[in-house]
Amino acid sequence: MSNYSPFPVQSNTQLWWCTALLIAINVGLFAWQIFAGVDITQPEIIDAIRWGADYAPLTYLEEPQRLFTSMFFHFGLIHLMLNMWALYIFGSVAEQLFGRSYFIGLYVLAGLMGSLLSGYIDVQNTYSLLNQFDPELLPRVGAGASGAVMGLGAALAILSLLPVLPRQQFILDRKSLLLVMGLNLGMGFMISGINNAAHIGGMMMGILLALLWYLSQRLRVSVIGGMAGLLIGAACCLALYQYNLEQIQQIQPLWQEMLSQMKNQLGF
């Protein structure tokens, strides 16, 4: 029988242990960072960089792995708690609905797309800097699981708009999902300091993978369709990464100068 509720979370963690594991990893890394001396409320930029945060000049010129590692660093306890609560709400449902493998793939790819779209915005802002200097256009350090989490939320939201599948485990409350996603997206535009590009990138990937999953279920090719969906998602991430690299060629000297100055100022 299908469950119906705005956020039908079940207390049995055996049904969503991958979500629980992701939460444990994020919380465990945060605790490790605190014990290592990182400020619990407002980490320094140098600490964020040391623990894998994304800074476009560093990420694209030297350390592309930051596109992934930045998903596991949070700027303080409140940032962590908000993201982990959302991961619990969305993840415990999405894991059961999509299956563990597709859920993990969606989470990772949404997080990567969030980082990549954020990098794309940094590239475009840097081109604008060449015409007129504005401190607001400088690349900024970004991190957090919000891109991945927003991808999960967007995936559930788009499914709530589609006809229910014959064996769909949950009947999703579209009003609640759309309201939550709309509020989160709106806050990103209204509150400074929020990397809304990462949110939008994660949502775009979540919507794409949810639609591909839904199509595979309708066509009754769930295994092959699921694999194809994840491959398409990965191809989209790779395509945007390659595009960003091509765009960086003309601004590379400026980014190298920015990176050099940051290293000198922060001493790393």
C-alpha cells in the first residue's frame, strides 16, 4: 500500500540506511573539524580551504576534486543542521522510492552539478570583472551539501506532479514539496551569502534524473533505464566541466593571480 503524507518518513533506518550513513559522514567530518580547531559557528576561510571547500580558481586550475569534497564541509553548526535535517526529510523518502543505487547516484551528481554551475557563474562574473571591477563579482569559497539535498527535493517535487506509478511506494504531497522548494529557492535570492547557483544546479540535475527514472519505470526497463539515467547525468556534469575549462583559458592569468594572492594571504 502506498503511504501518503507531506514527508512520509519512516522511523526504521534499515529502509534508508544510505541516508543515515550520509548524515553520519557529514556529522562525523564536522566533529573531526571541530576537534582539529575549526570554529564551530563561523569557520575561517583558510579552514574551509584546508577541509576541501570549493574556490573556483583553485578547483579548476589545480584541484578539481574540490567539486566533490566541498559537499562535505559546512560553514558552522547551523549550516550543518539545516542541511542534515533536509537530507533526513528528503533522503529517507527518495532512497526508498528510487532505490539505493539510483539515490546515491542522484545525490552525488546533483552535488557535482551544483558545484559546476557555481563555477560557471564564477567564470562569467570574472569576464564581467575585466570590464568593470566589482568586489561582488570575485570568486567566493563555497561548500555544503545543499546542492545535493536540493537535488533530492527537486526530484521528489517533480515526481509529485506526474501521474502515480502503479507500484509507487509513496504518494507525494505536491503542495508541501513545491512550497518547501520554492521557499528555499526564494531565500537564496533574498539572503546574501547563499550560493543559489549550487541550489539551482542541484535542482536541475534532480529534475533530470527523476524524469529519466520515471520514464524507465513507465517503460518497465528500470535496471537499464536507471543505469542510462545516471550515465546521462554524469555526461551532463562532464560536459559542463569541459565547457568551464574552455572558458577559463582567457581568464587563466587573472585567476592565477587571484589564487597566488589568496595563498599568500592565508599562508598555504
